[in-house]
Amino acid sequence: MAKINTHYKKLKPSYFFSEMSKRTREFQIKNPGIEVIKLGIGNTTEPLPPTVIKGLKNGVKKLSNASKYTGYGDEQGDIRLRTALAEWYKKRGIVFDPSEIFISDGAKPDCANIQSLFSKNAVVAIQNPVYPVYLDSNILAGRNKIIFMSCSEKNDFFPDVPKQKIDLIYICSPNNPTGAVISRKKLSQVVDYAKKHKAIIIFDAAYSEFISDSDIPKSIYEIHGAKTCAVEIQSFSKFAGFTGVRLGWSVVPKQLVAEDSIPGQLNQMWNRRQTTMFNGASNIVQEGGLAVLSEKGQKECRKIISYYMENAKIIKTGLTKLGFIVFGGVNAPYLWVKTPNKMSSWEFFDKLLEEARVVCTPGVGFGSEGEGYVRISSFGHRENIIKAVEGIQKNLKI
């Protein structure tokens, strides 16, 4: 008799983004014709730039030509793209061999799948609040030794190093949902801790291209010794607007070692995992990725990032004028807003929807420490951002 994976029962009954959609849909049914501006889910909105579109079209064109047609590619990713990413890191003073870089269909699946390399008995430390995939994937793997690292105003939304021995540490910077960034000093402390305790850091840097402060590390490998203790997961989703196109990568250095492994072993294990369970990212999409990494492509993509960050500035300025306490929105596209009058996250979600016609994300959906906050995304068309801020200013009753 086949039996179910009972660890699914340990997950929350509803993925909270689904609950947001449900409440928004119900509001729209009751209020037909009323425009609702959605600044909840972090979905990009602006068209891909010309150079990237040209690259994607080139990928399609190749499939129409017998001499250039490609079927299955390398599961690890097109060597041209992996080499281009190695060059991208090299310009930042970080040296990798292309064999240490693995192309995927996005950061989210890599964040979920990377934990499969480690023992079921591993003690896992996860920020609270933080993106749900880190927690849920470890629960589904059957891990029950999960430590939550409190992130609050008191510690600038990044925790100090754990006091007990941890095996896997998840760090997301710029952080989703708080918009906070980890300082070089604090990240160095995390790396030192990992080296001392033979722990592994899973560093989610999907929003790194939004960092404008030169003192803030964009990659964990800017920290000395990180290659021995950290995996970095990256994405084209927010960097280049590939949310629906799907393309990302993970770096698994050959120097990386777990407590019971030797150099190169984890790299080989991830390679084995990918070649067994993944057929590689789309050939077409990888052509687009190559276009993103071209000099012209990066320039065009950074213009779009600047557009979103100007959106963030408009939102932050508007809310601050109303007396809201707002974090983030400087080196990240998310704003972490403290709810007024000690309202719960869901109460303020409903209030903002009903009175201002704006959808946000309840902070409690990211963990217990997110209660009393909401996340507002700066991904949106400028006219909608302005409408949202004006709607809040005119209609929200505080």
C-alpha cells in the first residue's frame, strides 16, 4: 500500500499568497468596477529590454535552423552562460571555474533542492521573518531541528550568529521580506562562525543587483573564506525581469566542505543531483541570459532596476509623510512597514484593501516575527505606484 509523505501535514494549510489572492478576489467580487492596485507579490511588471528580447529571439531562431538546432543541453547549463557568469564574478574580484556554477530555472527551486545534499538530522537555522521556501522545504525533507533566528528592529532585521551549533544557516540579503541588507561586518561574523563549526551557509542573493551602497556585499564570496562554507543562489528574475521567463544559478565551490566531506565532494553531489533530476534550463532562455550579461544588456537591465527603486522611493516618501515607520526600500525593492495602532498584519491588509484599494503582503506570513508589519513591493508601473500612494494618503483612516 502506498502511503503519503506525512511531512506535508506539518505545513500550514494554505500557502499565504493563496489567502491574499482569495481575499482580494472576494473584495473585487463585492466591489465590481473598483480598481485594485496589487503591491503584494514581488512580480516584475516592466518589459524586458531590447537587447534581452533580441537574445531570446535568437534562441528561437536557432530552433528553426537544422544546422543550429539544439535538443537537450548540459544539465549544468550552457557552458557559454556559465563562463559568462564566471567572468561576471571575476569583474567583482571573485574567481570561479565554470564547473562551480550550475544554471537552473530559478532561485526558488534551488533554495528548496539544495538542502537535499545534507543529512536529515542537520540542525537548520532560518531567519524569522523570511521567505517561506527555506522552512517548508526542510519540513518536507523531514527535518525537525529547525532554529528560528529573530530579526527585528533591535538587530536591524539581521540576527547575530547562533549561540548553539548549527549545521545549515540560511541567509537572504537583500532580505525578502524586510528589505534589509546584511553588513560586511555581520556577514564576516557568519562566515567565521560557519568555518569554526563546520556549518554550511545557504546565501540567497537573488536581489543583489538592487544594492547601491558600495559598502554592502552583493555576494557572500566577497568575504574571505566563504568558498569553504557557503553556497550562493542567484537569479535573473529580479535582475533582468525573468520572473516568468525562469532562469537562475547556484554556485557550489569545489573548496566547499561539510563536516564529513572532502573538497570537491559537495560540488560532485550537486552535479549528480542536477543530472539525475533536472534536464537543464530552456535553451531559448539561456540565450536571453547571455544577452543579459552582455555589456549592453546589463546597462539596460540596470535602468529597469533604477525604475523600480524610484518606485520604492515614492512609496517610502509617501508613507513616511503619513507617519508610518518604514524600513527597506533603499538597497532592496521591498518596504517593510510597521502597522499603525498595533494592528495585526491581516487586519491592516484588509484595511488597506478596503479603504485604499491597495494589496500588500501580511508580514506574519513570513514568520511570527513578521506580525505587526506588512511588505509592500515596488514592482509596478509608475502610474500605479503613484495612484497607490495617493489612494493611501487620501482614503486610509489611521
